[in-house]
Amino acid sequence: MRAAIVYDRVNKWGGAERVLLVLHEMFPRAPLYTSVYDPENTPWAKVFPEINTSFLQKIPYARHNHESLAPLMPIAFESFNFDNYDLVISLTSESAKGIITKPWTKHICYMLTPTRYLWSGYDEYFKRQSFKVMTKPVVNYLRKWDKVAAKRPDTVVSISNTVQKRVKKYYNRDSKVIYPPNGLYKTVSKGIKKTRNKYYLAVGRLVPYKKFDLLVDTFNETGQRLIIVGEGSESDKLVSMAKRNIKLAGSVSDRELCKYYNNAKALLFPQEEDFGLVATEALSFGVPIIAYKSGGALDIVQEGLTGVFIKRQTIDGIREGLKKFERIKFDENRIIEESKRFSKSKFKKEFLKAIND
């Protein structure tokens, strides 16, 4: 079978990129197609036998400022030719689903979420009314194209029940849910000593919607130990806010991340996510989750068994979640067993079945 993989852009590292590498494991000969590629910031992408970029690659600074090129993304993905392939898999939260294929080429789309800045996250992205008015013609054009593009895949697979509902709401398409694989391999943690209950942990990109500033404010008050792993646009802000009981660890290797999971008493997950791969990573190490009761966390966390829920994204809400968590004795082995719902082997089996069907 001649297969190709399509992804929105290759210029960072995160949960979606871990999924992309698992797809590469399944189809090691498949080339990767993408709008822009930044080889300096994405050494992980070198495993692909071939990386094909769109005309946007030739635009100065496009690799780092793709947001400003949103109106050109439809043209970029429609310009690719897949006539020589039997199967194309698109992994997308934006425009990669909009590729055009011939009837003999089957297209399966693994939907991370319907384009967030056009739909579920529109009000967050366009907060200022003047900006909304100014960008309205472009947004209307992109929304029309996005709905048409969402009809092109032969099959849509959603990463969570939340995303499945959005696909139905915004695109009027049915989709099957297959949970993303936990891509952090515990073999990396071999030899790391486990000393549980040292600190609370948060992991992810340091951007506003992750609500890590809320965690810092809360732990500044409680004085409990908190470690935040990751980097992003709010790095400097969070460092300046944090008291001595809070550590900003920055970007770390997979082995270092395993060490942080091994020694954490719980993972804090105060944001609403489409899914939340860091939560499944934590579970695979037997670490319970304290999560905001919304989005992908509803698929991952089982109240009282693998974690507890926070009902409000406030300091008081976080404090109540911490108190609830500390009253429960969690079974580490049971948590590890439950984490197998998100194993790589299960993902591969279910995704191959979706392709065969």
C-alpha cells in the first residue's frame, strides 16, 4: 500500500507530534506533507523518509509566523498531488484535512479538533471587537472553506468525545473516537529511582489557556511544592510571579520528564483540552490527576479512581481540588492498569481497523 501522511505544520514539539511519530512507526515509508517545515526546531522530524512542503516554505519568516498566513493555508494544502497514493492520513487541527484526492485514493482524517480559531475558540482568539470587525471577511471565507474541506476525507476519526461533538456541531459529520497513544515510553525511565509524593506537577506549553498562572497564584498562597515543566510565551511572566516553593523547569528531555512523573504526587490539569496527552502520560506512571472537569479530561480521569475533578478555574477551585485529592488514597497499580486504555498498541490496532473498514 502506498501511503502518505499530512500534518498542518512542522515547526514545534508537543502531543500532536508524538502522535505523528506513531503514525510514522505504522507507515515508515510514508512521506510527510506539510505547509511549512522548520528543521532547526524539529530534529524529531528527520525520521521521515521525505518531507514535502508547500509554496509557503519560500515566504520569509513563514516557518515561525504561520498564524498570519491562515488565509493562504487552503491554497497550500489544495496544491499537493496525491494521485500516486492508495492511502493518505491527515493529522490536523486546521487545514490539512482540506487536501484533494482522487476516488482511488482513500483519505482518513485524524481530527485533533475543528479549526479552533474559527469555531470553539473564536471568541478567545478575537477578543477585541474592533479586531473581530476587521477580520470578519477573512473569517467568513475561512469558515466556508473549512466546512467544505471537512467533507473531503472518506473517514473522520476524533481524538475524544469532546472533539467528536464539535465535528458533528461544526461540520455535521459523524466520527469514531480513537484515543491518541501515550507516546512517552517508560523504557526511557529505566533506572530512575521512584520517590513518590515529593511535589505537585504541571506539564505543557506555557501559554494563556493552560491556566498555569492560576496554579502559580494558588501555590504562592498554599506554599506547597509545585514544578511546572515546559516553555512558551508566558515563561518570563510565570518566573516573575513564582515564589520559592515553585520551580519552572523549562523544556526537558523525555528522560527528565519521566523523572518528574516518577516523583510527583499528582499532575495538575487546570485547562480545558481537546484531549490531554500529558494526563495519559502521568497515569502510565501511576500518577493521579487533578483536572478541570471539561473537555478531554472527561475521557481520561475517573473520579476517585485515577484522579479528582476541579469544578471551577479559580484559586478556590484549585484549593478545593487539592483538599479533595489529599483525602483519597490512590492505588498506583490500578492507575497504571487504567492507563492502558491509551496505550500505543491499542491505538495502532484501532486505527488500522478504521483504515481497513
